[in-house]
Amino acid sequence: MRQHKIPRLNGTQATLLGFLAVILLGSGLLALPVSAADGHAVPYMDALFTATTSVCVTGLVTVPTFSTWSGFGQAVILLLIQIGGLGVITILSGVLITLHRRIGLGARMLIQDAFNLNTLSGMVRFVKNVILGTFAVEGAGALLYMLVFVPQYGARGVWMAVFNAVSAFCNAGMDVIGPSSLYAYVSHPLVNAVTCLLIVLGGLGYIVWWDVLRAVRGIKKQGLRSLKTLTLHSKIALSATALLIVLGAAGVWIFEHDNPLTLGALPLGQQLQAALFQSVTTRTAGFATVPQENLRNPTALLSLLLMFIGGSPVGTAGGVKTVTVVVLATSALAAIRNKRDTVLFHRTVPRQAVAKAVAVTGMSFAICFLSTLLLSAAADANALDILYEAVSATATVGLTRGLTPTLSAWGKLIIIVTMYLGRVGPISLAIVFGTRRQSENLIKEPTEEISVG
């Protein structure tokens, strides 16, 4: 009798199915009566929406997190956020390491695909560092939050601090403080500083972490010259992140400093703090200290751009990523100058990286456009609010102009699919649904010139 060989999943397929499995499991748990604060089961559509926004670390919610869910429900949400932030492959590998199980070649290849690494060596140590580093940063953030929340809320402040720290680091943007995100802390320097720092650290990516630490350790021997040894990836991610934060904050302050509904009623120092927070949180974090629906149109458009760009690769942030945008822009500039190669920091960017940047940006734009189009048909709202919602879901940001709670069942389903596609990555979808046989790559069709532009 002929035996059928079970096909082995590659890293992309495992990630797609892994996230989907966790979402379905999480939605099942959240649909139980024990997960609801009042003991009555939440409608499954809202449970599915909450599970998706948690695993995809987006932060858009159809029901208030702090009042809808019981302690058990909030714990499930926090676990889903942590899994979504670290990634399913990382969590499973961490469990195997904890149980002292051997990490085989197949598992190492999955880790390599999940983190876009160039080598299979040192995988176990890399996963350990990622998990320990994540818990260390989240723990430090929780302790700092407790300095504010425990005096204000008592023992419950401990849970609020832990939830906020994990949510901020994973760029989820969900909280259990109240119905208005962090509006009450718009002028609180510690809450603003800790939240921004957690968001940025999570969004920079683990590869940048280890590279910076390596360069810092080398300062003792080489002095500041050690910083020049940073990889091209780290240089692009760090410089792009700093530039976007500064320019974003400047833009928000310029457009909103005299808007009484956002920054206008605050002193100058607090205005700058709120503008900085808005610039950082649009990098896929989802927390808000000012109502997004009160932002002026220029600020909303600037926020849309920052959301679409997002954080950096191999981190907890979404969006098309900083490195992607920098590579794409530099490649376009090189083409304008009629140069063959894309050069950054005196290094030539591989053509494969340029092609991937084009693919990621193009597919993200396609997902965002389709989501906006479908949402326009399903929701009765103005175009800017719909676009804000679609970009926020595609880039897994979580900021909304008040549209999410008003969505119909169809509208919720559109955002659920958009969040999932935005999280698993456009390039992953391109590989899974556009699988090509290796033999096809050996066939080269004739070349013919075309007109472009």
C-alpha cells in the first residue's frame, strides 16, 4: 500500500498556522463565561476580535478591556499579547529549552526563518537571550509603573503595571486602567517616559539589541570607534528610528500646539512631552494620551505615515518597517541618479533586500487599500476615520478615531482579517500563496525593454 508523505511546513507556513491556531484557541477561552467580568459569555465575534488584536499585538478593541473581562479573561489576553510579541516559534522553542529537549535541525530552521537570521549556529542561545531580555525589560518597566499605579490603585496597581509593561513592550497598546487609554497621564513624565522607552526597545528589534551591546562592550578597548562596528542593519534601524521620532514629534507640535482639544491647553513642556508620545506611539504601539479623533487633518495624515512605516524588523512592532522604507527610498534615489547600486553608510545593499522592500511595501499598501475599500462599504463613517482604522489594523498599531466600537459584524470581520494579514507579514503571504517550483527559476524568459514612468 502506497504511503503518503506528510509535507513539512517551512518557517513561513508554520508562522501563519501557528498564529491562527493561537487566535482560535484564545477566542475560545475568551468566549467562556469565566472570562467575562459579569459572568455572561461575551459574543464570539468580540471574543475573536479581542483574541486577534491581542495575538497580532494591535490594540484595537470592540469592548473595553478593563471592564469587559474578568481577571481570568485579562490574564488570557496578556498571555496572547506575550505570545504575539515574541512569536509562536520563539515561545515553542523556549518551552522545549525549558524542558531540556533537544532543538532539532527543523526547529532551528524555523527559528532562522522567524528572525530572518543568516546562520543556524547559536540558535538556542539566541532564543534564550530573546526570552530573558524580553522578561528583563518588561520586569523593569513593570517595577517603574508600580511607582505610579500602586499608590494610586493599591494592590490592583501591581496587575495594571505588569499588564501595561507587557503591552507596551509588545507594542500592543491595550491596558486595564480605564476606558480612555492613557489620557489621564498626558502630563505624567514617568508614565510617558517608561511607556515610550518600552515601545522603542520593543520596536528596535532583538538583532539591534545584541549588536549595540556588543559595540558598547568594545568601547573599553577601542573607544568610540567601536560604535562604527555596528552592522548596516543596526545603523539604518537606529538612525531611522531617531529621525522619525524627532521629525514626528516636531510635526505633531507644529500642527497641534494651539489646538485646545489636544495640546493647546497644556504648558509648553507638557505639549512637547505629548507630541513626543504621539510620535512614538504611532510606531505601532496603540497607546494614546490625546484623543485621536480630535487631531487636525495634517496631524492625522502625519500619523498615518508614521503608522504605515512602523518599527524595525525582528522586533515586536508592525508596519512595513524602518529598514524597508530606508532601503526603498535610497534605491529610488539611486535610480534617479542613474546609479546601479543602492549604497547606505558606505555599504552596498544586496539587490535581494531591495526586491524584498518593494514586495513588502507593495503588498502592505494593497492590504491597506483593500481594507479601506471594504470598510468604506461596511461602515458609515468619514473617509479619514476609515483610513485611520485600516492603516492602524494593517500596521498593527491600535490607534483609532473612535470607529472600532461602532463597527458592524462585517466591519469587525474586515478588521480581524486585516490585523492578521498585517501581523504575519505581507512577504510571508507572498511566499505561501505564490509558491514557485525551483525548476521554474532555471528558466529565463527573453528580455525586452519597456517604458516605465
